[in-house]
Amino acid sequence: MTQQSKFGIYLNTKEKKVRRVNSPYGIPTAKDWAYLTTEVNMTLLNIRKLAGEKKLVSQPDSIVWE
């Protein structure tokens, strides 16, 4: 996976926080972070919906921006 293909939205499944990554300096490395989507402009509402569909968290409505 190239650095540019790692850009997108990441979800910290433990803390229920999302991070928008559009720079190689922001790519998380910890195990708690899951790559959610390549769409860096996705709204929080759609992020919650996607995280729920992928069953990454039990309460998607508790997800917030980092």
C-alpha cells in the first residue's frame, strides 16, 4: 500500500475517535486504529453509519472527531 493510498478516515475503535488523514505524517500506527475509508471528506454522520455497518464499534453514535 503506497502512502497516498493510506490517506482517508481512520477510526480508533478503543476510544471511538476518528481522524482525517491527508498527509503521511498523520497516519496512525497503533493497533487500535482501523482504516475506514479513502473518502477524506466524509461527514461524521456517514462515518458513524459506515462504522456500524462494518461492526467496528457497538455504539457508532458515540464516535467523535479526534
